Amino acid sequence: MRSVLVTGGTGFIGRALCRHLLDRDCRLTVLTRDTRQSGLMENSAVRYVSGLDEIPAESAIDSIVNLAGQSLNSGRWTPSLKEKFVSSRVDTTDAVVAWAGRRPEPPSVLVSASAIGWYGHRGDTALNESSDARGGYSHRLCERWEQSACAGEAIGMRVVRLRIGIVLERDGGPLPELLPAFRIGAGGPLGTGEQYWSWIHRGDLVRLFEFAMDEWALNGAVNATAPGPVRQKEFARTLADILHRPAVIPLPGSIARLMLGEFADELLLNGQRVLPEKALQHGFEFAYPRLPDALAAILRR
């Protein structure tokens, strides 16, 4: 039975991943700030800890999945909140790697979350894992996060850095905020609508985390996005079509910036056209490679 340490296991992605791993007969140790609000059903195969020192040295951990990090959708990006984005990711990753290095036998693999913001704002350029980056806050945040994870290689762990795109599901990501307007026919493109949104169905993302743990030839940066990125105006039109509503009322970029500040520019009004080249090369099969199928599966469930 595989034993997995999961940080951030009570969040939007972490909850789904933990349930998936339990279905695969894994034994989980979940690091969470509040063990009383775990968000997972009671299960004898789950142990909740609020600190890494609570894990006994003799308790074997085969793999680590590192998802910890303050949500980027936590309000207007003030300097103090931006520092929390960094510290919640970098400090936790540093602590996890240091803890693994003190173990009698370090875990064999660390699958650490990152984001496609690493690439910066790249317009229509098709990006794979060998593409370079442009500067900006999102890149600097992800770069520091990934550097912390890479330190695990020095103690013998295989390190996979999943650069995650826009995650689609009903209970998190952008859909809960978009759906009310679209359901009443008041939805439409954000800004020009020409920016690319590189997305992934949460179910595929969860499976990709498991795949990264299992596929021993896979390491380094891996794009966690579906093979079919779309322009934001196509995303809006597809969402409206599935809901049988129009998508003709745009949200001007100036209004989005006024409402959301830097968050709008970094994550909504600019984008990246990201392709999951390494995942496909290593044999990963997406259940939802196309946006209409992904949204239909979510909204018609």
C-alpha cells in the first residue's frame, strides 16, 4: 500500500486528489493547518497532522504531493497578500524538502504544484515545457516555488513540477464566479477575449498527479493543461452554448481592473497558450481533451 504525504490536501484540488488516492488504496498523511476542518470523511487510511514533526520517523512515506499555497483569489493583491502568496508556497516547500532530507529513507518522489504563470504573458505563442519565460509577478512567484521543490533532487528524490492551468469544476476555479452571470444570459468575453485560457478538468488534473507519481521516467517541469487551449471568447461562447444562453455582454478590461486590480491582469486579461507535450509523450491520456466535453460533463452532471 503506497503511503503519500499531501500538503494542501483540504483545498479545491487537494480534496479531490485525496479522495482519488483513497480509491486507489493509498494511505494518506495530510498536512493541514486545522485538522478539525479537514474536509475529508473519516477514514482509517487518513492521518491528519498540523506539523511535519508529528509524523513518526518510523512511518514510511513513499511519495509527496505538495499543493500548499494561499489562494490567488483571496482578494485585491496588496503587497502584504502577495508576500503571503510567496511564503505559503516557498516556506512550506522548503520545510517539506528539509523534512524529507532528515528521514532515514527519503520519499522517492516529490510532485510539487506550480502554475502556467511561470511562462509570463506570452500572447499567441505555443508553449511547451522547454519554452522560456517572461518576467512579471506570476513568473517570479512560480520560479521561487519551483526552485524550492528542485532542492529535493539533491537528496535523491525525483521531482516533478506540475505547471497547472485554469482548473475547471463546479466547486472551485473560475466557474462558480462565472456561472451566475452566464445562467441569466449576462455573460460574455473578458476584456478583448483574444487572450488564451489554458484549462484542465479537475478530474484529469487529479489523474495527472497520480501519473506523475507512477511514471518513473517523468521529471522536471510538466504542463498540467488540456491539449486544447482556447481563446477566452471561445471559452465564453462554449459555456453559454451549453447553458443555452447568449454570450454577448463583455466585461471590459478597464472594469475588470477596477474591480480586481492586478489579479485581473495577471490571471484573466492576459494568458498563455500552453500545451501538455511531456504528459502526452509519456502516455498520459486526457479524459477531457476538448473544452465542450469538459464543460458538458461538469454542468450536466
